[in-house]
Amino acid sequence: MPGTLALVGGAEWRAGCDFDRELLELSGGDEVLVVPTAAAYEHPSRIIEAAERWFSELGAKVRALPVLTRPDAVDEANAAPIRDARFIYLSKGSPMHLRSVLKDSPVWDALVEAWQGGAVLAGSGSGGMVLCDPMVDPRGGAITLGLGLIAPIAVIPHHDTWSEDKAKRTLHIAPKGLPIAGIDERTALIRDPEGTWRVAGAGEVAVFVDGAPADLTALP
């Protein structure tokens, strides 16, 4: 049975993200493996520092896995820590970079293996977008390919601050029948191991199918 999956709407690791405490408990450990790939060109060290501050308040420690480039992702030495992790967190940043680095790599295979083996997996912002297929391109709201851990579903992170024009474009051009989840900042759309979805955190999640409001039961 797979582990718990959390798609976070951004503005992670701050007040309102109380779901992280539950995710830690579900992992059965006190360590979070943070993978800052998406932030490779946006000061990944700051991402790690923010995670360390937040999780130290929750009584946990952070281990950073600096998979920042394609050579990092194809290095088997970086796959081993992921297979051993009980709680893996993909950071915010560029979803396009994250996708190109992880696609068809040993690190991605290890991540899928860990989650399917029961590890907790969270992705914030871009980290959550890439886990789905298809994926929303944040540059304009178009639909593109994701990595497909969960499908068919697309997510719009930062939904409470997202461009209204981009959101309308996404809903308009989305394939027929595709559920799209708009996730507010400091909010998690959580998939339990049994396959049920729920919402936790400071904000809300809006689900749409064919441009019309739907509910969580529309999600795969």
C-alpha cells in the first residue's frame, strides 16, 4: 500500500501548515528528507534553512539531498537515501526544471518505490504539480506533461493568489473529464493510503471538472 501523499499549495513551512505534524506522525520517524531540486537556481540553501527552522519546532530534523542537476538525479548514490526515507518533501521552485531533472532517473524511480512502499511524500508548489499528470505550466496556465505519480489530475498551487486569467485558461483548455484541484497556500490536499482525499491547513481546495465545480470524490 502506498504512503500518504500531500500536495501543498505553497507558502510551506510556516504558521497554518499544521498538517506537517500529522505527516511526521504518519511517517513513524523524526526526520524529513528535503529535495530542493525545483529551487536549484533560487538559493536552495535558503529552502533547506527554512525547512530546518520549521521542522525543528515540530521536534524533527531535516536531511537535505542536493539533487540539483540531471547528473545528480542519475547518480545511484542519491537514490539510496530516498529509498531509505520515511518522509520525503519536494520543495517549491521551477516545475519545468524539476521535471527535466527527475524524469526517467534513478532518483525518480527511488522516490516512486519509497512512496509505494509506504513512505510519506509531500510536494509544495512546483513539487506537487510535477507529481501529477498532466501538469499545469505556471508560465501561462497551459496543460503539459507531469511525472504521473498520480493521474489523471492536475493541480494549481497558490490558488488564492494565482492569476485569474491563467486559472480560467487552464480550466478552458483542460482535457474533457480531467479533475483540476486549486490548492490555496498553507493548505494540503492529502491522499490517504486507502485512496481517499481530504484537505488540511489554513485554506481551501477547489476542484473543477470540465470547468464546473466538483468535489474531492472526482479525484483519482
